Amino acid sequence: MAMALHEMTGTVSVAQGGFAPRPAAGAADNLQLLGLLMSQLPAAAWIKDLDGRYVFANAVLADLVDWPAADVIGKTDHDLFPDVALQLREHDKHVLQSRTPVQFVETIPRPGGPHNWLSSKFPIVNEAGKLVMIGGVAFDVTDGCKGDIIASENRYPPQALLDRTVDASARESLTAAPDRYGALSAREREVLDLIMEGLTNASIAARLSLSRRTVEAHRANLMRKLGVKGMASLVRFALLRGA
């Protein structure tokens, strides 16, 4: 039987990058933190167990399948995306077998025609290093894929497609992630950590005893230093670096 995210037990982290829990947090807190972050993303986000059953789905994914998010829990891709379920499961298995995050372009049938999604999938392991779940974040890149033919058997998207779906400044930022992160001040790193927890500017200001305007300035400065534009690129940076 599938369990909801808050029912999961065991300390977890993301293998080879992605999101890692705060060391002092309990298992339930770790999972709730991951779920809170993913719920704030401007992209479809989910967590599945090793059998492919959803244990978490954010509002964007729920809207995509036109189901209440609570009803997605316990379902599989055969329930949500029957036409492409086998391909999605193959991609999940590849991530679990390689134990590394992998990007795919996945084509999902929609009433108005197929949509292409740039999906970043990552394995989640417990403190013993055992695989326990798989997570994913996907951005709709249909407009960037027009004119491209993506064979269903292709495991990885062609570089030309990635070049169009991830803007040049974001790709440069991802490549230089460690160096750019080192350029952040201690306060900017604090603000980045809280952004990744899903906190708003007002909540960050209250947490750090700063004015909202000061937080906004720190946020603008850190995004400038990282070379990212918007939350989507910031999330890609965090996924790569493990912030």
C-alpha cells in the first residue's frame, strides 16, 4: 500500500546532488521540507516509491492530469499517463539503476496535442545508502521543441533541444555552479537556503530579523551572482548543486 509523504519514515537524502535534509531534522521533517519545496515550484514535481506509486504530487502535476492532488497518491503512471507509462517507468528505472540524476525529454499526450516536458529525475536514498524513492521536476518546453522530432525510444534529449529549452545564462550558471556559489556572501547563502525551503520574502525577513526590502535586495544580488533569471533557473541551480 502506498503511503502519503508524511507517513514515510527513515532519514533521506538525494543521491549525487539534488536536495539534502538538514542534519538535525527528523525523518518526517526532512520529507515535509522536501515536499514543501517541491510544492512551491513553478513546474510539475513528484515523489514516487520504488514500485512507481506516487507518494507526493504538487499542484502543477495535479492540474496536468486534472485530478485533485490527494487522489494522485497511490496511483502509478499507468493510471495517470497510460499511453506513455512504459516509457516513463523505463526512465525511472534508469535513474534508480544509475543512482544519479538524469534529464529526459518526455512527451505527454494532451487534449490539444502532445506536450514535451524537460524532466529532471533523481534517486532518494536513506542514511544507509539504500534507495527508497525517486523524485522528479518537469518543465513544459513544448514551445522550445517545435520542429524537433523526439523518438520515443531516445533516453536523453538532444543537446540542440537543451540549448533551446535552457537559456544561455542558466546553462552557464549550471556549469559554473560551485564557483558562483562561492561568490555569495554568508547572508546571501542564508537567504538562498530559505528560498529553497519555500519561504516567501516576508517569511525570510521575519526569520532573519531583516526588512523585506533588504531580503529582496539579497535575493536580487544572489541571483545576479549566480547568473540565473527567475525561480525556474534557481531551482535548476539547486538541483545541480544540492543546495
